[in-house]
Amino acid sequence: MSTNILNVKDLVIHYETDEEVVEAVNNISFEIKKGEVLGLVGETGAGKTTTALGIMGLLPDKVGHVIQGSVELEGENLFDKSAREMRKVRGKKISMIFQDPMTALNPVKPVGDQIAEVILLHDRCSKAEALQRAQKMLAMVGIVPERYKDYPHQFSGGMKQRIVIAIALACEPELLIADEPTTALDVTIQAQILDMMRSLQQKQGTSMILITHDLGVVAEMCDHCAVMYAGELVEYGTVEEVFDHPKHPYTKALYQSIPSLDKDVKRLRVVPGMVTDPSKLPCCCSFADRCTEKCEQCESGDPRIVNVNEEHWVKCFNYRAEKEEK
Amino acid sequence: MFKYIIKRILYLIPILFGVTIIIFALKTFTPGDPARQILGNSASEEQVQEKREELGLNDPVVTQYFHYIKDIVTKGDFGDSYRTGKPVLQEILPRLATSAKITLGAVIMGALIGVLLGIISALKKYTVVDSGVLVVSMFFQSVPEFVIALVLIMVFAVNLHILPANGIDTWQGYIMPMLCIGLASVASYTRITRSSMLEVLGEDYIRTARAKGQSEKNITQHHALRNAMIPVAQSVGTSLGNSIGGGMVLETVFGVPGVGKYIVDAITQRNYPSVLGGALIIAMVLTIINLLVDISFVMIDPRLKTTIISGGAKKTPRKQKSLKAA
Amino acid sequence: MAKMHTPAMEKIEKRNAKRKKPVKSTPAYESWKRFKRNPTALLGLAVVCILILIAIFAPLIAPYGYQTQDYSAMMQAPSSAHFFGTDQFGRDIFSRVIYGARYSLIIALFCTIAAFFSGGLLGIIAGYCGGIVDTLIMRVMDIFQSIPMIMMAMCIVAVLGNGIPQLVAAIMFASMPTMARNNRAAILRVRGSDYIESSEAIGVNQVQMIIKHMIPNAVGVMIIYFVGFLAVSIMMMSSMSYIGVGLAAPTPEWGLILNDGKAYLTSAPYMMLFPAMMIMITCFAFNLMGDGLRDAFDPRLK
């Protein structure tokens, strides 16, 4: 276990407003080994981004609260750190790539300065040196280094995302959190960006959490896969395991909603119903409402985690029953 | 850039023509016979007729307008004061300098205090400090300047005897007029800065900066402030117009020999050429200042430069919020 | 799944338990709910209501007539007989201030209505028609706007002379550009919004569109401007009267009362104190209320 870069344990995050409490993340635990890529999959509103922001310590002020749990980076609990110490972690040890590259860059600063900023913050070097490294980073993400003086609005969406990636990787972080890095981009650009991220990740040996709702991306990029629903992890395992032998009804439903080239399907299966409102979670299994395989038990209690094998677990009564029958 | 400035200057011309038409229309509607007013009641009917002929008052209105414009453009002749018989321009120019000093000082003071309060308010949003700042600044905005002026005079001139109530013979005389005009504009700067700051602080690039590990102080200074200043700079023009208007009243209250007092005195003396000439000169000055303000945005916001150079319509990057009628 | 119970949740549950029933939630009701939560706005509303009552019942409240001169009691300091004292003609300042509420509020109302029917209407037309009409109206408004509002008003009064109708006309003309701009923006924002586009797409006809979608959505913003402009016109009116360009004596308008007391600032400051306070309170109350309305109708603007 010593090779674990990140240990998330029993993490609970709520958003509290005057009107309601949104239970965004409910008791999730997972870990990431060095150099590993974890895919975090789920519908919009499942709590993926909240998990990421929780790890970064960037939950919105006053509204977002970590209720319980710990996030350990290389054995140190990040929640115990002071604001000052956390700043040293962000950008240096953990970086994040955000969903929308269009708005992630400061419109009134040249991009070179924005990359150099993170270098200056964490590595002792002169401004000129930082700018040089920034140009190197630009070259690394496939942008002509001479353009470091240009402003964000002079770049296209894909190029901006490259710059965001350059910022994230500039200090060679241990962990990179990519929050739907390609959702806002054209399909053709998506592949380019993902390829680049994959090769840079391997080159730097960075661990990565890749948040997406695109299962194809997970299959392509990740080692492990975690499926999130209504703030809970419902299934976790290696990509092969989860893809080939999905156990949770939600995971199965997700696969059935992907168009397939091999089979001729008239109509795609959709997951029935809407995402459960995270401010009004039921006290039983939160997927019960939409589940096609639900039984009585599902509406009375909360399922526990059941191991399928060494590296694959699922949170569902059905599977447990199935297992006990055997 | 050069082209843009030329374009803006050309755009100025129809506006100034429009202003002359309004002023000329007012002039035409003015009751009483200017010739009679110049000559006084003792003059005979023939003398008046002669004077009318001399002033061109018997010509058709359109011809009169052309003469009016011709005099302004070729001779800088805005008419002669009924009271002194001297050209209005000659009387106003020295007063313009006095008014400019006070207005400029007031605007700088108002903007500095307002922006500072706006930033504090935004950083401490929804706290007692925030609402306190908002209520106090709104008080100064909603109470007419002359009432504040009266209170200041009662306190500082009548009771404490530390500032003169009248005139600007010493430098102390400038303090109260500047303070009153400045305080009235503080609120609008505070509000705009606060809302723009809050908007900017919610932007994704601020989150990016946090993810880099940048400190809140630097984020405010280097990332938020410059972006937040764009709408503030855009509001300077409007605010300046209000300050000049407020200045007219205050110059009268404080007995400052500026343009405002000149015009107000002229109104009470029914000295119409001075009123309308003065109004025209102020409108011109204001229009030119607005042009300068517009040009200075381009310096702050690099995005505008490209839209302008590429010949695109002059568009503000952020949808500008419609301000309260004030 | 099992809930994590937090103090925040308990607080909300407690409050929900106290509430009797979920009530119907119309936009107007929601706005009122937001307005009600804002203590400063309620204070503003209360003061405005009191002012309106004072204006209506002025003859009952005021112990003397606003023009009644009493040469036996000139320049008296505040006392039980004359709460706010008397002026140089022996007129009771309290009565003048009370009647002043009547004049100030009514004139402000006239000014605001006039401004809405001139500038406001132009703005709505510009915003609704768009195209060449819009450009034409707004360019003309640009020209008007290059003369500062109060200067424009004073020039008009200079030409027309002092008096109530003249003042209303002056403030109306002077405020035309601001009014037009604000109302145009309000209409444009509604016009440009997605729900208008989508109802256009499903073929809702023009008349229905205006009645059902545009007016209800723009009306909130327009009420905000209306209340805001009441304060602006009181400000302008009193400023102009104070410097002698506006109303004519002996109208008991607050600015004019101040103008009367100007000469006695050192010897009898009470003559100016009370009317000045009335102006402050009135303008501030209208602004507090307007601000609350803005938050209530349009929380995004906050």
C-alpha cells in the first residue's frame, strides 16, 4: 500500500445553503497508485467535480463543507493542512485541468505569464527562467513557443486546453485531476488532446484522476474505473473487469446506452428516470427508483460494499444475494 | 488603433451637431426679444429693429442656425453675454479651469474611495462590513449633494470654523466642494466594483489561479482586479457627467466661481446666450472626455484591441449591466 | 442512502416544520418573499408609506397653513407651538415641511410618469422594433445624453420659467435618454432570452408573445426604474429649487424652504435642518426600497 499516492477515505461533502442541504458526495473511498489513471464516471450531478474540488481543497467558500473523511496525499491528510500549506500542494503536487478551457484562462494576461506564474510560485527561479520554462511547456503541448506573448482570446478552444494542460503539468505534479478535459471540445480535437495527455502522463509518471462521462475515453485512457451515482461510488474495479463484467445495474445500464458498432440495435436503451435529487436522497439505495433489478431489500436499507474479487467491488444487494446463493 | 481613434472622432461630429441643434432650438424658444434685452427698455422701436437686423434675428431660422454654427466654428463665438457684452467663451474659459480642478479632484477621490470600498465589500461579501459599506455609500448617493453640502457647512464652517463656507480664495476652499461631489459618486463606483469583482471572482480563471496554489491576495491583485476594472472604467464617463451636473449646484452653494455658478447666475439673470453657450461648451468638453475614456479601455482590455483592429463592431466583452436611473 | 446529519440540516428541518404548508409559488410571490427578507428594503417601504400618509393627510397634520404668516412669531426656534420653528415671515416650518411632502411626492410622481411616457416609451419602441428605428432613437438619445441631466433641466427651466409644469417638462426632457436606455435594455434582455426564442420557434404569435412573455418579464425591471426615478426626481427638483431654478415661491417644496432659510444659516440653522432632514430621509427611503425591489425582482443583478 505504500505505493498509494492518494487515499480518499469516507469522504462526505455537503453543500449547505439557507434553503437546502445538497448531499453531493456520500461516503466515498478510493485510492490511486503511482502512475495509475483512475477514470471517474457518472452522470451530470453525480458529484464527480465535487470530489475533485474536495481533494484540491477548492470547494466553494461557505457553501461547500467537508463533513467527514480524509484525503491523504503521500500519507499526509490534506484536510489537516493550513491554507498556506495547501497552497504549496496545489499546482505543485496536485494540479487540476478544468472542464471549460474557454473560461479557464485569465483574458487579460499573456499565456506565457500564466504558465510562468505557477512555476514562479513553486520553484525558486527568476522570472526570465520561468518564462523560458513556460515556453518549453508550450512546445511540449504542441504550441509554437513564440506565441507566449499572445492573449487567450487569440487561441482556439483546443489550443487553450493545451495551455491549461501546460499550466497543470508545469511543475510536474504527482497527481493530475482532469475534470472532463475534452467535453467542451470538438470530437477531432478531443482525440488529440487525450493522446497528448496520455503521453505526457506516461512521460512524467504522473498519477491521474480522469473525470468524464464518456466511457470510451475511460476504456482508452484508464487503468481503473470508478462509477459514481448520486454522490456514491457504486462500482469500482480495473477497466477490464468493470467493462467486461459490470455488476451494478447502473453500470450495466450505462453500457447499454452506448451505441455499438458490432450489434445492430434499433433503439438505444436509456437509463429510465432522472438523476436522484441530491438534496432529497432516500434512506435506501439511491438508485432504487430507477433500477430495473430492484428487490424489496433495496427500498428498505442501504447496500454495503461487496467484493467481486481482489480488485473489483460493487455496492448492490442483488450481487450480494447472487453471491450468497452460490 | 489609429483608425479606431479617427473613427471615434468622426463619430463625435454628428453628436456635437445634434447638441448645437438642441441648444439652438432652446435659444429660438427663449421668450423675449434679445435685441430689446440688449438695448434695454429705454430704446426706441426703431433701434430695436435695427439691432434685430444686425443680429440677424429677422432671417429665417435655418439661416440663423447656419450663422450660429459658422460663428462657432470659424470664430469660436458662442454669443455674447447680455450682461457684460463680452464673448461667452472668453468669460467661461478661466472658470472652466476652476471647475475642472474641482471636478477632476472629486472624480479621482470618488473613484479611489469607491473602488476601494467596492473591493472590500466584494471580498467580505454578505458580512456586516459589506452591508455597512453598501448602505452608507447608498446614503451618499441618494441624498442630493447640496444637502450634504449644507450639513458640511454647518459642521465645518459654522460650528468648527475650520473650513471656509464660501469661495476658493485659499486651498481649504476646495475641500468641501470636492468632498461633496466625490461622495456622491462613491456609491456608483462601489456598486459597480463590487458586482464586477464578485462576478470576476466567480470566473473559472480565478479557480485556475487557486488551483495553481496562488494566494488569495495575489489572486485579487493580479487576476481579479484588472478584469474587474473594465466595467468600472466604462462607468467613468457617465459618472463624470453626473459629477459635472452636481458640480453646477455645488458651485452655487459654495460660491465657487466656476462654470456651474456662471450658468446658474446667468439663468437667474435671464442671460440666455451665457446659459446656452455655457451648456454647449460643457457638452463638448464632456463628449471629448468620454472619447478619451473609451480609448483608454482599449489599453486595459486586450480583447477589445483585436475586435477594433479587425474592424468588428465595438462590443464590450461582458454584457454591461444596465445601471439604475441615476 | 443513509443521511449524514449535520447542524445545517437540522436548522432547515426545523424551519420547514414551522412552515405550515408549501404555498403557491408565482414569480410575484417569490419576489415578495425575497423583498420581505430584506430588512432595509422593508424599512424603506415603511418610510415611504408614512410619507404618503403624511402627504394625503397634510391638512389634518399641519397645525398651520403653509402660507399663513404670523408677524408676531418670526424666526422662532423650535418650541411646542412650532415644532420646527418659524421662518422670517413667521410661517410655521413644520406645517411647510408637511405640505412639502405633498408637493414633492406629487411632482415627483408627475415627473416619473412623464419620463416613462416619453423616454420610457421611446426605449420600449427602440428595443422592440430594433433595426433602423432603434438606431435612430438611440442616436438622438446619445445627443441628449451628452448634456448633463441637471444642466439640461436647468436650461429648459431657464427658457420656460419657474413653475410646476415647467419643472415637470424640464425633468422629463432631461431624463429622456437615461429612461430610454434603461427601458430599452430591459426589453432587449427579455427579447434576447432563450425562452422568447423558443416560444418564437414553436410559433407563439406576436401579441401573445408580448402579453404573456415580454411584459411580465420586463415589468419587474421597469418597476425598479420607476421607484428609482422617483428618488432621482425628488433630488433634482430640490436641488434646482434650492439654487433658485425650478419652482417659484411660496410653494412649500423642500428645496425652496431651504432656499428661504439660506440667509439665516448661521443665526437660525434649525430653519434648514428639518427640511434638509426630510429630503435626506425621503431620498434614502426611496433608494432603500428601490434597491430591495431590484434584489427581489432580479436576484442576478445583485
